[in-house]
Amino acid sequence: MISKTNIKPLIVATMAALAILAGGCSSADPGGSPPEPTNNPGAADAHTESGEHDESMGRTLYVTKGCAACHGENAEGSSIAPALPGHNEEMVKKQVRNPRFQMPAFAVSQISDEELDEIAEYISGLEGQEHLHMESADLTAAVEMHHWMALESLKVDDPEETAHHVSHIVELLGPGDHKTTMQNILSELEKGGDTHGPEHDIEEMLAGSGSPELTLIQLHLKQALNALDAGDLSDTEHHVAHARDTGDDSTSASLAEVLKLLEMENNHGAEHEIQELLGAEDHID
């Protein structure tokens, strides 16, 4: 078992150990192009003529669009990607369009919105399979992976999935403050209370222990960029505001300007400023 004092994976090493969060179709070539879809003209129309959901179409698209190549023929998981039962539709869609870690993004030209709806509905309806995740042989990387997945689950308002990942963290950690904190978070989630507190506690554990190279400010800024890329301006502002409140006077002033740019809907300018701050990470405490 590992303790708080020896949780020291680099963020890059963790990303390399993961074949991704929730969803869709992973690639056997990490960071490369998505798997080539199977040639199946019959799968092109994701809906029946009546417009109703065709249960078999979701599975057909799951296979022909390349998802099965990494996640298994029946979404049972493989050596390079996790099993998918337990992930809801929103998590799947976010991961396919704006993936975290190694999984390549799938554009609308590769998987249409209608096809993605079918695939996401198929995955969210999977039952009777054990909820598994491929654990890295490096336990520190596995712990960090579950921190990230817990945060992503909270972002799509799925506290049950969050609790699932937090419980994995508790199982993997040895005795110490980190484990105690995660046990308290798990207890809060199981009570069904406000998730705002658990979200920030998980972020602090990830920044303070999971990746020593990643400060809490950087963690918020990276999440802000991810939210901005996904078009979620509310979540972008949320993370920028928290980074502002955490930083020194100079950093806080810069982030106040980022918030103004977001208010003016100058998303490109805001993105550039956030990237500049992350590039000057030696000056972010």
C-alpha cells in the first residue's frame, strides 16, 4: 500500500498510464488518430425512420466506430482501456468530443451527434457487468487516475460514480491523512449532501499529493482550459475564480482580467491569458 508521503507521480507519467476517463472510443495508439471505423454502410443512419431510438443501433455504432477496438466487444474493458458500464450519457459524450488523457477526440465528421447519442445511450444502459477499471501497475498513478475520474464525475452531477472512484482511492491508499480525508469525502457523498465541498477537497488532495509538480492554481487553470474548450463558460469562470482567490497579488490581478475577458465573451483572449499563466508556472505558487 502507499502513503501520502510517497505519492509522487509526474502528471505526464499518469497520463501515459491511463487509457481514459469515461467514454467512447479509445485508441490503441495513445494520443494518435482514432481507430478506423469498420466499413458498414448500414450504420450510417443512427435512427430508425420513425425517429425512435433503435437499441441495436447503439451497439452497432459502438463496434463500427472503433470503440470496441479498445474497450472490448461488449464494453468489458481491455488491457488498454477500461470497462464502460457505470458511465452516464453526458460523461460519454464529453469524453468522445473533449477527452482527457490519452484518448483521441472524435469530431462530428467521424461520429455525428446523432450517432454519438446512440452510442452514449447504449453505454449508459449496460447492466450486469462488473464495474471495472484498468489499474496501473504503478499504484500512485492509479490513485491519481481515480482522483481525476472522481472530479469528472462530479462535473456531470454523478455523485454515485464519484463515490465509486473515491472508494477505489481509499482501497489503494495506506494509513495517513490523505486516506482519512478521502474516507470523509466518501461519507459526505454517501449522505447525499452538497458536492461543492468534496470537489475542492479532491482537488486539494490531487494537487497537494497526487502530483507535486502540479499546484492547486495550475490544477484550476488546466480545468478552466478544458471547460473552455468544451464550451462550458460557467465551469471555466468557476475554476478561474478559484485560481484567482488562491494566488498571490500578481496572479490574482491577471486572473481578474481573465474573468473580465470571459464576461465580454472574449474567449480567445481568455484562453491565451490562461495559457500564458500556465507557461509561467515557475511564478505560480
